[in-house]
Amino acid sequence: MENANKLFIFLITTEIIIGGGGRLLDPLGLFPLRYLFFAISFVFLILNFITGYNTISKKMFLFFLLIMTFPFYGALLGAIYGRDVNDIAFDLQPYAYSFFLLYIFSLKPSLKEYLFNYFIKCIKYFSIITSCFYIFYVILLHAGFIDFIRFYNVLSLTDEFFFRPSGAFFSKSFFFFGIASVIFFIERKYFFTLLLLLAILLTETRGVFLFACLAILATSFRLNKMYINLLVVMVGLLSFLALMVLVGDRGGDSDSVRINDWNYFIANSNLTSLIFGTGFGTHFFERLRIEVVPLEILQKTGLIGVVVSILPVLLLIRKGFNKLARNTDLVMSGILIFSLGVSITNPFLYTPMGIFVLGVSAIAILSEKSAKDELSKGSLKRGRNIKTGYIG
């Protein structure tokens, strides 16, 4: 079962990172690999338990229940308010992938170590290679060597890519550029950090760039002296101003939609709904989903839901920033800061990608002592020369 599990971990991790939103193979008419692997994970979960190969600790199971508290509360509230069953199911859909966590939470220590190592390694290699191709694309596009119409028609065969008027584009897999930039910064490989931030800037995606910089700054305060932190702040601010110039008036269109959603929330809220929410299945105008995820959570589950939804992430971040924590924890906490922040403007955290990131972070930070000893082999050490032997 060891090799079979490793092969499955390799396949599902690769698909999550490279596949982004899971729609790359849509033009081929194939059944989505993400759903197929999700189903297969339960087969492995059952086989592992039958053969006595795996077991889930009390701590990991309680953490899983904590994650599932939020969708359960939202669905229960929706049922109490009499929302349409199909609408409730639609709101529950993104959280269904959370059941995959049972598989990775129950892995034996050696497989958790393999998952963690390959997850970080895959992110690093994918992000560097893809960002280089993307920067090269932008250079060729503006030099007039690319037929943009033909390029656009090819990539538009799938819904995975989102184009800007300038010819820039963004893919859900580019979220991992932000994650990789945090990893490389903690490793003190600043060239790769700047390369990835440049690629993000050229996608003209303000939220991803902003929260990548904030996550880097948060980890910098934990690792570096004040003058380095001030330098990070200055570079981040100047880069963000440059991004705002690139985006120009186009940013006002998306901002106006967010403002309208906020105004709708204010007009349709009272003290009860502010505290408890109105349940899954609630509409914004004619939409069930909006771009600003925290506002949607606030509308549907109130302040209670907001706290419950972010509590698992905050617990992991707090542990990762503990003075006695390993730098392995700091890496994953920095990644979670980015994931939580970027979810304010773009749905990420409670998507298959975000749930996978949350799961790997949990096994790295909350694993039992025997597993933690394995995961911390060659882990980051404080000092000027930080290396990450644990990521291969």
C-alpha cells in the first residue's frame, strides 16, 4: 500500500497545483480528474483502514470536525430559513472537497512526509517554470511577436484563463506563484521571490500581489532585522503602485461591483442577520456567489460564521508564529496568511486548491511527535543562511 499511496499522492498533488481550477481538460470532453481523484481517495481511505495501514489521530479528527462546522452551520441555517434545497446544495458544493482531508489526515507519518515534501517541491518547480514562460509571453506580446487573437482563441477553449484588455491573463494555478514567493523568501532566495512577484504583477491581479507581499512581510518580521523589513515594505508599496498604474481604470469596474454588493448587504441586514446570518441559499440580487467571499460569508452565516470559517486557519497561523515553533510551521503559516488574505478578493481558501493547502498545512503543523520528527528533518534554522532540506 505504501507505493500505491505514494503514486496517488503524486497524481492528486500534481493535478491540484498544475490543474488550478480543474478545467484545463474541458476542451477534450474528459471527466474532470479532480472529481475522479476525489472519489478514489475514499477507496484508498477504506483500504488503508481495512488493512490497518492508517489511522487518524484524535487531534487531526477534531481539526477536521472544526473545519466541517462552518458548512454544517450554514446549511442548517438555510434549512431553518426555508431556502431552496438546490440553492443550499450549491453553496455546500465547494466544501464537499473537505472530506478529502480524511484521507491525508489518516496517512502514516512516512506518507505525510512524502506528501509535504512533494507538495512544496511541486509548487516551487511549477511556479518558477510557469512564471518564466508567462514573463516571456508578455515580452513577446508587447514586441508584436504573438498573434493575440489566435492565442486568445486557443486558451478560451477552457474557462481556466481570465484575460485582461492589455493581453495579460490569470489562471487559478497562478495562485501558487504567491505561495511559492513566500517559500522562497523564507529560504532567502530573493531572486526567485522577485521573479514570482514580477510575474504576478504582470498578470494585473491586485489581490494576489497585495497578499503575497503581506504574507512575505509577516514572515519577514518573524525572521529578519528591522532594516530588512523596511526594505520589504518599500519594495512592496512601490510595486503595488506600479500595479495600480498597469490596471488603470479597469480596476474601477470590479470595484463598483463589490461596492454594489456591500450596499445590498447593508440595505438587507439587521442585528439578527448580522450576528447569525441568513443561511446558505441566500441570494445577492440574482446571484448565489459574489467575488468578495468574506461579505458572502457574513451575509449567509453572520459574524458567527465568519469566526467559525477562519478559526481553523487562525489556529494554525498562531502556532506557526509561536516563538518555539519550527520554521516548517512558519513556512506553512506564511502560506496560510496568503491563502486567507487572497480569499478576501478571490475565492481560494474553500476551493479544492485552498482545502488541499489547508490540509497539508495541518499535517505539517499539527502532526504527532513521531510524524513531526520526520517532517522537521532538515527544517529551516534561524540565521543568515537558511536552507530547506525538508523540501528536497
